[in-house]
Amino acid sequence: MDEEIYDEFGNLIGGENDSLVSSSESEIEDITVEKSEERSDVASHSENESPTSDDQQLVPTFEKVYGNEVEVLVEQEDAQDINVPLVQPEIVKSVKIEETDLPSTTYSKDYLAQLSQIPERVTNLAFVGNLHSGKTSFIDMLVEDTHDYIHQEAQPSKSYKPQRYTDTYKLEIERQASIKSTPITILGTNLAGQSSVLNIIDTPGHIDFADELAVSLRAVDNAVIVLDCLEGLTIGTELVIENCLKTGTNMILMVNKFDRLILELKLPIQDAYFKLRHVIEQVNLFIKESPYLTENYKSKRLSPELGNVCFASATLNTCFTLYSFAELYVQTKQLPVDPAELSKRLWGDVYFDPEVRKFSNKGKDRSFIKFILEPIYKLVSITLTKTPEDLSLSLAKLDITDISKKSLQLDSQVLLKIIFKRFFGKPLHAFTSLLNKSAVSPMESTETKFSSIYYGPDISCDSSRPLVAIVTKLLDASQGTSFLGLCRVVSGTLESGSQITVIGEGFSESYDEDSVTVPVSALFIPGGRYQIPVSKVSAGNICLLSSDESFENFVSRQVVIHDSSNTEKFNMEAIDYILTPVLKVALQPMNLSETPKFLTGLRKIKKSFPGSQIKVEESGEHVVIGSGEFYMDCLLHDLRYLYTDIEIKVSDPVTKFMESCIESSKVRIPVESSNGKNSISIIAEPLEPKIAKDMESGRIDVQYRQSTLKYERFISRWFKDYGWDSLAANSIWSLGPESHDTNILIDDTLPDEVDKKALNGLQDSIIQGFKWAAREGPLCDEPIRNTKFKIIEASIAPDPLDANGGQIIPMMRKACYLALMITTPKLMEPVYQIDILCRSDVVGKLEKLLDKRRGTILHDTPIGGTQLYRVVGLVPVIDSFGLETDIRVLTQGLATCLLHFSKWDIVPGDPLDEHAFIPQLKPAPFNSLARDFVTKTRKRKGIGQDPSLTKYLDESVVMELRESGVI
């Protein structure tokens, strides 16, 4: 082969070869064109003619491959990102733990529903107490005794975790703290084998969620105060006791975690007795000194020998009372004595003489130590110290022979639970016997507690009477998509499918529009994580109520339910949510087009968190107000992940302020209406602190509802008790802006100087202007507090067209503003009380930390029998953000603190001082705080200009007032 005709790459060289190559390429192109023409002919032929059976087998259609129900889309190019799936998966919210199937229980659920129709066999109670006092853990023991769940013997010793059955939100389990009240109904059996229906509500212990405590106590008759015997009486327990006294709820004391005295403190047996006795006496002393103590409680004490105190421990899986221990001795020792009589001799300064086998008031060994504490100490000692073989022999002497060898090899913590449960029996039996002796029945509670707050005729716990029920709050159902009402049936019978009339808090005889008629879709007996459907619920029971959307949209707080056929409608006293919400944040959706979803979420937040407040500022921003940081954190979590699926922008936390005065107006200046034909003169004075405190507590409103006198006559009589003269007391026109707020409007004009008839004819417009001013003060649009406004002079145009509401209301608002501005106006801020449990060596560090935040320590006291100190102090709310975290870091986690609203205090400085020094990016000086807060609040709300008298008066008049020393 000639190598010259090929180049170095193997290609032919020369024209002849090139033509050959080109001709071959053209032939290939012709073949390709012919094939493409053939394909186009086939395609056109297939469009015009029906395909043959062979073609269908070779090229199947889309309908044959995918079916007629499938839509096939042929895309020419990618229309979305490769990371985005073509079919979006369905997102299922999993925020709340719910059991779809009813679990197996040791009793029949039908029998539970039938027994609940007998009010004498029903007990309604709420577990209340301080944070981490053991409420949820104790309910877990009751659930274990009544539900067929895995027993603890089968649990691995190291991986055992508490069930926390009534913590139905995953957020509660993650944070190890209850956030919302959870109802659960079980069948309890006492030591005699008699069954009772126990309607239980597990309440949060954190003080921020006091609103959940308030709604729970409204629905029940008894409160089981769970007290950690090591910590003793804390601020959370004090708050619970005060609210029980206010609401008339019967109290039962549970001294919990007594195992800590043995396992943690390792106290000698005598010291453990005195510690338990000291804790109980602490509670009794606080009840005795409480200003809310009523006649119903003056003759009562909480004491073990009276049968209203029990001892419990979730670590040891046990609960006992003096009676249950006496019953244990009678059965095991075959004693010929009455257990009730024996139990009365097992507490206090009662001694047992073993030689003569008699009880006396003097001796060596107290009966409680001899018969109760010594067996407990011995049982713990042999379990922790003896080998499994020796322990088996020791337990056999106590007739405990059913513990397997495998169980004896378990971890000591699990083994203690098993042995104590074998020795004491099920905790449910002793606890139910305690309730049967000391709890208040629904019949008795209806005659005392509910009759005092119901504005209608006398009611009784009778299923045949007219229906009266209350819904205290709404509970989340179906992962936050709907709500169930927590309902207490006070009288009558609530039936599924019936029509009911729902009455809101604003309902009254004069305003009857706050009501709606809805059907009852379903009724349930609550079970914690499940619900038992029932057809009807009798008087004296607690249930869950489901209705249509109009019911959920109507209910935001407490509502009263009547049968729709009943023509008479009556309301109930509003719930006191205990704590004043003072912490607020501004919210808005990240994408403004999602505002409807955002507003829907806010409405659901209002229903789920009854103590919160939602307002819209003049600038248009939505503000949510809560009681504390933990409360707001949980609220915002639910708003983001439970009630909406949008991104939300949250502002930095701020606080509410109040506006007030500390001096009386020194001059009266008339204010004219916009048409110049009306004028009014008003002066402002500070209100007496005692009157303001009673007004804020709601004493006026409550007594008025229970009185047969007219409102004006009652108000005048009430103020005469505080030293007011008859003329001033009878001249009170209004309280405002709401009935519990501490501002008063008084008509102090004289008939010789003012046309009383014309003035009284405009009373409604004047009151409306007063409430408008009291709701939004002149300093920074915050409410006015502790102020009396007196009408001194008034000139009213004779023509009604010149003295209409459009002229009078703005004039009255401006006159109130001016009266407050020419006094000595002050800005008030909320103050937290902080309660800290810590060791004594960190008290000095805490004092320095609080001093940096304008806080102070009031007192610190040691907790008896422990190394702990209780430190009580005050700190302004606006300086408290992040304080709890700082305390934990400072003490390396050895201190816990709780903050709750205590009082309103005056902010240092003059809010009208235009020359106050406010540095940039630095804290304001002490005397410039008021001006700093006012300026920043107005800027945040979008209010122009700084507060000044020149907005209401001419500059010449202001100069004259300054020269004369009035301002």
C-alpha cells in the first residue's frame, strides 16, 4: 500500500480521493433524507388512518399504558428545579400525640360512662402545684394502675423513661414541663373495692401558665396541691393556694417526693419526720394568714390525721395515707382494731409504748416514726444494700414472694419501684380512699361554688333540671385544625345532637347579642391521649364538646351553655386569669400576601392561650401580649408550627407601660370643641392606692353582680366606705376604660354654674370620650392608671346639632389629656417578683447580677433541712429579658428561678423633659429613663412628635404657665 496517498492521520491525499470522500458523504446525507421522509410519511399516514393491530402492539398508547384516569403531560424542557419533586408529598403535622384506637383498660369503658351518671360517685379534681413538683409523674402511676401498658419489670433498667401520659404535646415532652392543661378520666377503686369516677385535670406548674390553672380550677371542685417536700412552700404553691381560696375550691395536700429525704439528703429518721411536719405547717400558716380566707376554710386544717393529706413518691411508685397504712397493719397483723381509729393515732405528738402496747402523749418513739417511717427506711436500706439472695429472704418475711429472680437483678431505681408497689399495693387504691373521705362532691360544690358565680336562679346538680354548663377553654384536636371545648356540666344533661345556646362573657340583660345557637356534634370522655365517645353527659361531670365552626369562631374565653329551648339566659362571673400579661412582641408575616393565614393563626392562638392578649396598634402592627418569656416562646412555637405554615417576623420583646400622675392639677383650663360652641374643664388627681387595688381585683364588679341595687347606687355606697363624702360618691359617672381598671370619672359641677340637664343629656358621649382617653394616654398611647378625672365646668350649645357626639367625644378626650399633662405626669412600668432557689454561696453573685438590671433582693431565707436558700427580689420587666439564662450560667445550673408580675412602679425621670440626655447605643441615665422609654415607644408605634403641652395649648399659654410655676 502506497503510504504517500495517506497523511499522518491516515486520511487520503489527492483530489480523486477527496471527491470519493465527498461523494460518500453526500450518499449518506441522501439516505438520511430518504429515511426522514419515510418517517414523516408514516406519521402523516398514522394521523389520517386508524392504526392496525400490529401497530398497537408495537407502539402502545398512553391510555393503554397508564389508564384513562391518569393525565399525561409531555414537557419540552424542565419547568422546575431538579431538587423539587414533581408530586409534592402531603405534609402531615405531628405536634400532638394522639391515640386513634382506644387502649385496653382494667375496667369497662361502658361501665365508666354509666357510673358517671351518678353524681355521688363522681369526683372532679385538678392536680396543681409548683414547677417539677411531680404532678404529671403521679398521674402516670394512676394511668399505669388502670391501663394495660408494659409493666416496669419488663423495662430495661437503664433506658426507662417516664411515660408523661398527660403531656400530649411533643414540645412538653422535649422540655420536660407541662404547658397546657390536659383532662383525663379514670375509674378509681378504693381500699374497700368501691369504684368512683375520677375526672382529673393535669395543670402546668410553671408560673407563666397561671391562666391554665385558672381555667382548670373553674371546672373542678377539688384541688390536689402537690408539694415537693424538699423545697417546701414556694411562690408557685402560694399562688395556687391563694387562687383556691378566692374561687372556693376545696384543697387536698399531697406531700410528694418524700424519697428525696432518704436518698438525696440522707436525713436521719427523726429529722425526716420534723421536715415533713414543718412543710405541712408551712402550708397551714400561709392559709391562716391569707387575706382571701373565708368562713368555709376557717375551721379547716390540712393535716394527715384529718384525712386530707397524703404522702407520695413516683420514684418509689407509691402513695399512702395514715388510713391506708393502718389498713395495711390490720390486714397483715390481723389486728382487732378499726383502721380509722388507728390512723388518728399515727400523727403528731402521739407515742407508742411497746411494753404496755398503748398510745400516750408522752414517750420515746412517735407513732408516725415507729409505724411508718421505720418500715420505709428499712425497706429502702435492704433493697440498696443486700444481695439478691439475701433480699429475697428478707422480702419473704414481709410476705413478698412474687418477685422473680430476673427482677431482683434490675437496677436499684427500678427495683425500688417494684418492691414498694408490692408492699403498699396500687397507689390508686390509697388515693381514691383519700378522695372518698375528703373530696367535695359535685352536689355540694354546685350549691356553694357555682351558685355564687352564677347570675341566674338557684341551680342544683340534678340531671333532670334545665341545662347549665360552662366551657372554660378550648383544647386542640386533630393536630391543631379544630378545637374541643373543656366543658363542665353544672346542671341538667348535655346530649349529643341537641341544640344549645352559647353565651359569651359580654352577655347581659341589656346586651343580649353575645350569644349563638349551635348543635352538639359529639361528646367525649377525656382520656389524656384519647377520647371515649358518649351520647350524653350528666350533671357533675367534665367532658369534651365538639360542635361546628360557628362554635369555635364564637368561643375565645369562658362561655355558658343553656338548652336552646330555655328562654331564660344567664351568665357567669368572668374568670380571673391570675397574672397580668405585660410582655409583648410585634408580629407580621414575612410575605405580606400570606396575611389571611397569619390572622387565622392569631385567632387560634387567642383560643388556645386564654391569658394572652392580641391587639392592633395604630401603626397597623399586630401585638401579642403574654405573661413571661417561656409563655411567649411556647405561644410563638404553636403559631409557627401548629396553627400556620408560614414564616413570621418577630420583633424584639418589649413591655406594656402605664401613664399616671402623682399630683393634682393646679389650674383648670377649658377645652373647646372643634366648632367652638362647646367647652369643658377637667382636672386630674391621683387615686387612693387602696381603692385602686380593690378596683383592680374586681371587687366592685363581683359585688355589683350579686347585688340587687342599681349600679350607680351600689358604686356610691362602696366608695363611702373609703371615706368619700356622699356628694362625691353619688357623682361617679364611670370607671374606665374597663370595669377592672383604676380610673374614675366624676361630675363635680355645681347646678348654679352648669346646665345639669344639658350635661346629663350628653353623659354617654362624655363617658365614651373619657374611656377613649383612658385607653390611650397622651404620653405614648399607653393606658392611664390610678387617676381621677373631675368635670369642673361645662358649657353646652343649646342646639343639639352643635352638641353631638362628633363634637363632644374628641373634646372630652382632649380635655382629659390636658388635665393629665398639666399635673406631674409619670410613666409606670411593670415589675416582676423573682423567686430563686439556690445555694447560699451564690446569693452575693445574684445581688450583683440583679443590680445591673435595676433589680434588688428583698430577702433570702434558708430552707430547713437542706442546703438551699430561697431568694426573693424585684426586677423591672423591661430589664428581665434573658435573666433566667444569665442566672443559670452564673450558678452553673445550680439555681432555678421563676418570675411573675408583682406591681406597677413609677419610672425614674420626667417623661416631658425635652433636655434629658439620651446617649446613642448606650443605656440611658437613671433620671432619663422615662423620657427614653416614651421616645422609643412613640417611635415604635409610629407616633409623630414628642409629647408636649404645645399640642393642646398655644405656646403663649404654655409660657405663662411655666412662668407662674404651674408646670
